[in-house]
Amino acid sequence: MGSFIGSVVLNTSDGKRASEFWRSALGYVTQQASPDFLAPPEWAPPSNTRHDHGAMHLHLDGNDKMHVDLWVDEGDDLESEVERLVALGAKRVDWHYPEDAQHVVLADPEGNLFCVCA
């Protein structure tokens, strides 16, 4: 078996604020051994990002900078999830979207960009 993505590292200036946002956004929990490390409650990728091997999806794109894609559960409304994340502290980003876009670009409270994808 090969490697898989076990974590994504984001640069933060306020670890507490970033932790509160990402815990609420993803339903993750703080690990007792290391408070700056967040993981799913069962220590597995969320079910909506699981594939045959249980690894998270890695999208390689020559135009984008490193960021996180949050996938909305099938059947859930993209805009409702965006509004939930905004209520948690995310900010909408002025972005040029293609006509058939099925994603919204947001910034977390630290300014890190991420996409919410249908």
C-alpha cells in the first residue's frame, strides 16, 4: 500500500480561533496529546471524502495554491453549507467563477482560502 494524505497544514496566527473554526466546520475534535492537531472523532477521513482505500481526495491543479476542498454531502445544499460556514466565521471571497461552477471560495478566519464543493 502507498502513502495517503493524513493531514493538511494551514499557517495560522491565532491557533485558538483557527481551531474553533475548523472543529466546528468539520466536526473534528482536538487531540489530547497535541491541542493544535484536529482529527475526525473516529480517526478516519469524513465519510463524504472516503474512497476505496479510505484516503482523502488529492486534487493536483497547476493554477491553484494549496487549499482545502470541503465536499458537501450528496443531497445537501451548497449554499446552506456556505451560510453555515460564514456563520462560524468564514468570509466570502471575491472570485471569478466559471459559468458551470459547483463550488464557492471562502476564507477561514485566518484568511486561508478554501472551497466548498457540491
